[in-house]
Amino acid sequence: MLNLVLFGPPGAGKGTQSEKLISKYNLVHISTGDIFRSHIKNQTELGKQVSQIIADGNLVPDSITIAMLEEEIKNNPNAKGFIFDGFPRTVAQAEALDAFLEGIGSNITGVVALDVTEEELTQRIAKRQEISGRADDAADKLKKRIEEYFGKTIHVLPYYEGQGKLTKVNGIGEIETIFAELSSVIDSYKA
């Protein structure tokens, strides 16, 4: 099973590249952001909780996020693999994911971090906000999300680096060029 974590700050291109990787490698996409938005849209009890947390610009607690992720994995028993987008965001989440996957006889194959400057992120998200109108792309929330990434989330990288699973890829450039580099990295996992 090919299980990948696609890592990077908001606006790094995780969603764009995930779509391409899913198609090429026949993976199931697990995006915590998409899961949260779905629950919010459907006004589930969880969605109401998550809505307020996100509206405040905070991260959803690990217990909620991990439970939703485990449910998504269990709902796809015949998957050839998963691509985790936006998760894990903390070392505790990474440890919980490892423990859960080990419990079902699997593991994280590799972690690919899209390396993008803060200036580039700001430009990309401003453009995305114009097009999609995502509430979490508003300037005040965006600043908090980027600070959260560089202040807390980035500390997950050494966890995977210590396992020999981390590869950094330049996330600035043409979409197809970045995709080719990601594919090269992923193909090396399968070799």
C-alpha cells in the first residue's frame, strides 16, 4: 500500500498536486480541510463544532481530526493507498496516524514537503480567494494559518526526517514541473 503525506503551508499547492497524484497512482485522497468543509456544509454536529473552531482561525483538536481520519480510512478498505493532505499537523497527530496504520498492518510510505516562500503563498492565496471565496483564505485568517504552519506544524517534518521518510520538493514553478518532481520521488519509494 502506498501511503503518502503531502506537506506544505496553506497555498503551497497541496490540493492541486494531490489531484494529479491521485489520478496517477490511484490513491484515495484524505484532506482534513475537505472533511471539515463537508461536515460544515452538511451542518452535522461535528460540523458545527469545527465551524466555530475554524472561524476563530484555530486548528481542530487532534481527537476530532484523528477520529474523522480513521473513519475515512475504514470507509475505503480496498484502497491501493492514501494521500494525506493537511494532516498530520502536529507530532502527536503523526504518532497517532502511525499507530493507527500499524494497527491495520500498514504505514506511511513517504512524506513529501512542498517548499514555498511566504511571499509566494500570500500571492497564491490572494488569487485563490478571488476565485473560490473560501472563508479560510480571508486575510486575517490566512495570516493566522500561515503563522500556525511556520510556528507549529513545520515541527512535524523532523519527526518524519528521523524515520528517513521526508523529501522536500521545490513548490514554486510550473504545476507540471512540480508534479514531475513529485512523481520521481514517489516512484523511488516503489523501487
